[in-house]
Amino acid sequence: MDNFAINKFSEKTLILLKKGIEVNNKRYQVIANNIANADTPGFKRSNVVFEAQLKRAFESEKNQSLQANITNERHIPFKIPINWKDVKPNIVLDYASSMRNDGNNVDIDRETTELSKTTMVYSAILDLLKHDYNLINLVLK
């Protein structure tokens, strides 16, 4: 692997780790809001969607085998690749889950499970960042 490839890999890794931290911070906010409104009549819980969109972006970059010959700006391309750097977390309201009599659909057990999962992922991302920065420090010494 040449230096350019290593630098690109390292840059991509750091950007993805940064996005991971941002996504998990957003998840913490959404989960806290859901828990705070657990007793609010009519409140609909929210969820953060990110990983599926990121996966779609990576797959769209890989699957570029069939290209349309575009000879006019009005032609529509067969497939428009999604840039993974442009993928952002989206907050989605959950209308599909079952509701209580008061219209609220927050389940405290589900929210605390999501909070625990988010904490573990956040911790793993920070460990990876720490490891990367330790490697960079080692190389610089």
C-alpha cells in the first residue's frame, strides 16, 4: 500500500469516526427528549436514522458498472452515486409503533436499551479515535 492510499484510508477513517460521534450525540439528544416526554399525552417518539443511509452511499459508490451515455444535459443518468461525506443523520418521528391510550408511544425500556447501545457505540468510537491518535503520535516521535 502506498502513502497516498494510507493517507486516504486514514482520512476516511477519521471522517467516519467524527460522523459517528456526531450521530451518537444526536442520538443522545433524541433519546433524552423521548424519555423527558414519556408522560406527555400525544407525544411521538423520535429516532435517528444514519447507518442505513451510509451503507446505501457506500454501495452506490461500488455499483457503478452500468453507466448511461449522457449526450445532453436533459438526459437522466441511470444511477446517481451518493457521496458518503454528504450523508447526515436524520431525525424521524415514529408513527408506526403501538400507542398508549393517551397517544404517547414512548417505551421507557426501549429508550434505556437504546441509551445503553448508544453509550457502547460512542465509547467504542472514542477508543478507536484514541488508538488512531496514539499511532499518529508514535509516528511523529
